[in-house]
Amino acid sequence: LVFDLASVAGWTMTPEVSQALYVGLLTDTGGFRFSNTTARALRVAAALLEKGVDPESIYASVYASAPEGRVRLLAEVLQTLVVEPEVGLAWVSVPPDALRRHEVTADDLDGIVEFPRSIAGVRMALLFRHIGNGRIKVSFRSMGEVDVAALAGQFGGGGHHRAAGASLVGSMAEVEEKVLTAARAYLLDGQPA
């Protein structure tokens, strides 16, 4: 939309503006992997490349410059992976204090839920983490026709068809039990419990 507005308004597309728009397009489409990678999105990306955007340097900046703590956090979180292939459900939990121990922030959790979602047969992936004040944040991701926004809405959250979130009061065990029960019912019945 910003690209279209800039084009219609005749704004100058400086290298910095072009790079910023490309980064937004790259990350919003998951590196051109998600369903919002349309022919139009690729045409806009091509137009930005024609304006001098260097995709390799942007990839290095966005996806290949992780601090060591982020990689160690990923390794620790993936140790919590649980998969229920008969339901198509997988989840991970961020251990308490993991962010502090690895000297990272919540931003370093971005993308971790994609790992359980990438498992063959998984239709819904969840990430659970403490956010303070006795609350647990749940990130919901899905594949295919599974609408995680509908499920997150059941817990006062929201989002998009394939990416949503909710924040619930309770211990990690209580929230996991409540959300996992609802997720299993949803995947088996096709609608929120």
C-alpha cells in the first residue's frame, strides 16, 4: 500500500525508502513463503530491486545477524517441543527466565513458533511464554484452512487466519491445559470449543 501510495503521489523512492519497503514486504510474507506472497507482492519486490535494493545484504541484516543468545534461546525452547501427530498439533514453551539468562528480549522469540509449524502433518502450532503479572502469552500459527484467529478469539485474543495471539491469566500449566484442550477440540471438530 505504501509503495502504491508513493507511486501515485510521485514521491521519490530513495534507496533508503526502497530498502525499508522491501524489508517490510520480505518479513510480512515470511521471506516470500506465506500465502500473502501474491503475484502483486512479487511485482512490487521486483520494482524495488530495480530501484537498487540488494536482497542479499537485506537477507544478511534481517535473517543472518542473530546474537548468540537468540540461537541458544531457540535451542532451549525447542527442547520443550511436543507434537501430537494424530491431531496435527505441536507446541513449545519458553522456560521461565530464559530471556534473561540468554540476555535477549521478547523480539528474539520472533519466528520460533514457525519451527513446530514446519513439522509434517502439523496444522496448528503454539508458543507459550510468561509475560509477567501472572499472564501467559500464547502465539497461534496454522497451516491450511485452520483459522487460529477464531480460536484465539475464544480467549480474548485475535489476529489473522494463520497467525494470532492471546494473553491469559494463570500459571503456565493452567494456560497450557486450557488452550491445548480447546486446540485439540478445534482441530478435531473444525470449530472453537
